[in-house]
Amino acid sequence: MDDAQRRSLFDRIAEALNDHVRPELARDGGDIELVGVDDDKIVQVRLLGSCGGCSSSVYTVTTAAETALKARVPEIRFVEAVP
């Protein structure tokens, strides 16, 4: 994946997070940060605010974030939370 493709993918993921994931998390005092996307199309995110220490954070990433992202950016492989 070249730099232009990586930027385009990153921008599409960021848009999906902003439009479809972030508003849901904000209702509970949380947020999500797009940390990066590697060459294998694995998305790294960081949960912030009340979501950062929540016991349901794995569920949030795998169910809410990954489902929303894959629906809008189907070429990503999966989403992983990073500290």
C-alpha cells in the first residue's frame, strides 16, 4: 500500500469513526482516537475518556467500532485497541 492509498484509507476510517462511532461513545462520556492503520489493513484505535478504563472496552471495540468500520470500509481486516 503506497502513501496515497494509506492516507485515503486512513481518511475514510477517520470519517466513519467521526460519523458513526464517536457520537455513540460521547453519550457515555467516552471517545475514540484513530492511532493508525498498518500495511495489513489492521486498524489501531485508543479508547479515551470514560471508555478508556471501562470493563466493556473490548466489547466496544469489537462490536461497535469494528462493525461500524467494516460496514463502511470493508477492506479493513479488524480493529484492535492499543494503550
